[in-house]
Amino acid sequence: MKKYSVLLILGIASLFLTYCSSSKRAARRAPKTTYVTDLSTVIATNCTPCHIPSKGGNKKPYNNYANAKADIDEMIRRIELNPTDKGFMPFKKTEKLSADVVAVFKKWKADGLLENR
């Protein structure tokens, strides 16, 4: 009887551990943030017209991957400033970007600054 109990407990434990590891694998497979798919839309929405030349901006353009990649640390620093701080972006706004929007910039950096999927 003890053998059956031990086998039953081991079987249940192995099922439990199997489901644990598959959730970790699923988390690893989450799509990575890319410039083309994710960040370019956020930039077009929040950084226009200053950083989008076709919209009349005369600042460094971020509607291209190379410039955004080169300046990501400065972009994150400036969008995290308070509106009253010197260098706050987006310029002339009185509110910070939402935490979700800022998270897109940070996730893009954390995911390796990928251009496309």
C-alpha cells in the first residue's frame, strides 16, 4: 500500500512541476518589443511634430530606427522627468506620458533594441 501512495504522490508532484515549467516557457516566448511594430507608433503619436520631419519638425528625427536606437537612454531619461524639469519631453506638454507608454520604451531597450520581428 505504501508503494502505491508514494507512486501517487510522485505522479501528482510531476504533473504540478510540469505545469510550472510550461508557464515559464510561455513567459519566455512572449513577443519582444521592436521598433517597427511597437515603438514607431508610440513615437508617431507622442513625438509629433518635433521629431517627425514630415510633420514639420526640426529636432533630431526619431521616425527612423538608427536615431531611436542611438538615443534610447536619453529618450527614457527625458520622458521620465517631471513636466517642470528642464529637458522634459514631450516638449510643451503639461503631463507626463502614461506609464504604459514609458514602458514601451523601456521594454524595447530591455528586449535588445530590435528593429523588426
